[in-house]
Amino acid sequence: MDEQVVRYREAKLMEPIYRMFKVIEETDVLKAQTFMSVTMQYIIEHYSGRNLTPADVQAILRAVLLHEEDGKYYAMYVYNEIQVKAAGWLTILAVDCPVTLEALGAMADQLAQELQGKDFITLTAEEVLNILESIVAPVDGVVLERIQLNRERYLAELRTFLVQ
């Protein structure tokens, strides 16, 4: 396999770890560096000699972050992951619809507001998708229908990082 393809796959696989590093780094550089060190140590101790899957990366992040500062960093991680997933889904689903980037941004902002104050340790994939559907419904019926058609796939994606 071409070396560039391998590097791309590795980078894509590790993207959630890097994103979380950047999120923590915004508030505390030392905590971010510690997070990265602990994460790499955890990978070495538990996954040495194995090819990591996206589900493995999510499990690693959950293990490293869940108990740090009473779940504060895990909540930040889940919040960020939900936003990234939802933005990706909406962008793809609305590509041929008359939904503007401004409207997509407003939906993403509304999702962020709806997630504020949620208990991310008990939050379920169904709850997240229901919130997203309630936000999309008044804006565009076609995008809503497409979310519903892909519901099981999106639930599976959310379940990779939501503790259930």
C-alpha cells in the first residue's frame, strides 16, 4: 500500500485523540501534554502489537478521560465528538438541498446549546439523535428524512464514544 495512504489512515484514526488534545490545550497546556502521554502509555500497555480500530480509539479515550477531574474532560470530549459528527452528517445530507451554510451553522449552534448542561456520562445516542432531529425538522424535511434513513448508522457511530 502506498505510504501516503497508510499515513492518511493513521492520521484519520488518531484524529479524535488529537482533537481532544487541542480542546484540553485551550485551557491547560500541561494537562494536554499529560493527556497525550497517558494516552500513548495506555495504547502501549493495552494495544501493543494490534491494529487499532476507530472503536479502539474511542475506548482508549473513554478509559483515559472518564475519571479525570470527575469526568470534566470526558464531557468536553463527548461534546466535541457530537458536534464533529453532526456537522459532518448535516453537511453531507444537505449538499443538494436549498439549506444554506448559515442555516447549517445555526443548526450546529442550536445543537451545542441543547447539549449544554447534559450529563455526558449517561447521555445516550438516541437522545442525541432525537435532539438533532428536532432541530432539523423545522428547517428542512429532506435532510430530516435522510437522517431518519441513516438513523441506525448514526446511532452506531454515536455509541462508539457514548458510555451505555
